Amino acid sequence: MNIETLLVATRTRDIDGTGVRGTMPPIHLSATFQQDSATEFGAYDYSRSGNPTRDALEGLLAELEGAARALAYPSGVAALNAMAALLRPGDEVLVSTDVYGGTYRLLSKVWSGRGVAVRYADLSDPAAARAAFSSRTRLVHAESLGNPLLTVCDVRGTAELAHAHGALLSIDNTSLTPLNLRPLELGADMVIHSATKYLCGHSDVTAGVLAVRDEALARTLKFHHNAEGCVLPPLDSYLLLRGMQTLAVRLERQEASARAVAEALLNEPCVSRVRFPGLPGHEGAAAHARQSKGTGAVVSFETGDAELSRRIVEALKLFSIRVSFGALNSSASVPFHMSHTSIPQELRGSHGPPRDLVRLAVGLEHAADLIADLRGAIAAALAYERPITAGGVA
Ligand SMILES: *Cc1c(COP(=O)(O)O)cnc(C)c1O
């Protein structure tokens, strides 16, 4: 079945024996479930271990990613952190340089404090990737489309490389969603989502997903999900299920508008570089086109002037200044100052975004309104007269 169909299929089960079958699953807020006897357990006993609403969500997520099992966590970062259960002190993790700032913070400041070595490399460059492995590399982690530089990870090639070195590959697929790319089919072992972004789509849930192909790996992670208690609550599970029903139509429109925005930015003389995987000149565009059906709806651009970039973002009216992406309404950010501040200043040249990079997350407004907003903000930022101070131009 196509993903568009899976997303809206009714998935209610009559677990209460009431015969009531709504179109949407009930929100089972109950923390505990009654048993038939002291020695017989039913399908559910305690909500941390299993909850019918969370199960409905996890079942859908597993189908979407073609996984043996998907687990839902209270944030994307919690889903990333769940992989720590697979590592021991002395193990090494190899990470792409173009990753979410919170991923950098978790790995470099939390995991490394527990004896896991973290190495960064540009995994879109095969020679650099190969050179970064050691005999202790146990896990390789990359984003299918990097945040915020939109670096393309060749999932199949990276999986072959990881497996040749006896390591697992996890792909953060937040920017592309399973509608565009299914990393497990291309050889990845694990898929991560910040479901806070496109999967939810409505900016009202913080959630994460970890989906795995291998049954034994799934059992280990499920054991830790319950043992460590880092589980998505039932109300959030319901809201996520509700939001996901419209994922296909949201993404289709947002991607079309993102392309229109990217093409409009190419015509702005003050814009020195536009990053969007649908543009023919984008680095990795060919690899992206081979593995992904669509582009995602994030567009980044540079102006060569950090002050000008900041002023453009502050002059925008429809794009609000916010971190995150995947929402119904458009947003703009300067990742250097916002989502990626946990990357140390001295590393932010090679690891992460340049100072003048603006990241646009394109929402469901009319594309013409978004383009007019950008043109107006660019004109206003260029017209701004820098105040004259005693030392000259500030
Ligand atoms: C936002 C984000 C995360 C972290 O997810 P949270 O839900 O904010 O914890 C991880 N990876 C990527 C690519 C993200 O954009």
C-alpha cells in the first residue's frame, strides 16, 4: 500500500470488548489496566510498558518506515538518546558534520562524558568518510538531508561503508519523512524522527521516533523503552496520529512552495548561495534525486553578510522568527544564533552553519505571498542605513 493510503487508514481495534469502533482510536489515559487474575496478564497491564493509543501510533510508524518495530519517545532527542543503550564505554560513534545542534550537544556533551568517543566527518565525501572509521566504530549517524546545510547523505553507500566496518547506521529522516525516503530499505539499521516537525505538523506535540529493521535490535530497544521509562504519553500519541493523517497533502504543497521560494531567491542579487536539494546546482542533488521522491520544504540561503542576513530575517512579516520546521506556517531562523548555538564558536566554521546562513521553513501560506514577503524584507534590509558612529560605519 502507498504511504498516502496508510496515513489515513482507520486503525481502531475493539480492545475493550464494547463493540464501539470510532474512526479514530480512543485516547487511553489509564495508567493501569485490570488483569483477569493474579497470574494472567492481558495485552496491557501498565501504560509505561504498553498503551493502546501509543501502540496504534507505533504500529503506523513501523508500517511507514518498513520497520520490524517503531518506538515513540517524548522528543526527537530522547529517540536519539535511546541508541545509547547499544553502546559501551570505549565504543566510537561517527557522525556527519551537518547535524542538528541538539544532536551535537547530546553526543559531544553527554555521551562523550560517559566514555563514548564521538568523531565528526563530512560523510557526503566518501574519502573523508572512509578515513574516519576506526576499529572501535560501532555506530554511524547522519541526517538524510542535513540540518541546516541540506547536505545529502547517500544512504545506500553509507550503509555499505558502515557495515563493512561492523558498525550500525542510523539515519535521522526528520527533514524528508518516509513519504520521500525510507532509509531501512536502503540498508540503514535505524531511523530517527523528530516527530515534532513534519510528522506532527501542527506545532502542538514534541515527540520522537526510533524505527528498526532487525527483530533482535527491536527487542533490545523495546526493553530499554520500558526499563528507562522514556515513553510518549497517550494524549501526545493521539495528537501525533491526528496530525500525521494530513502529512502527504501538507508536504506536497509545502515542497512545491519551497521550490518556488528557492527559485525566487536565485534571482535576488544580494543572495550569494541558495541551498535546496531540488535545485540542479545543489551539492549532492544527483544522489538526492536517486534516493528521495521529494525535497522537503526547508530552503537555506546565504548573503555573505551576517548583518544583512539578520536584518532580512527581522524584516520578514509572514515568516516568523522561530527554530524548528515542518509547521503549518512559515518560519525563518539564523541557525548560527538559534538552533546551533551548542556547537562551539570555533567549530561552527567546519561543523554547522555559517553566520550568514538563513534557514526558511516553508509552510502552507500561498507561495506568492511568501515570495512577496521575502522580496520586501530583502529590500528593507538593503535600504537600512547603518548608523554612523565615532569610529565610522558601525
Ligand atoms: C528537531 C530535530 C531533532 C530533535 O528533535 P526534538 O523533537 O526537538 O527533540 C533531531 N533531529 C533533527 C534533524 C531535528 O530537526
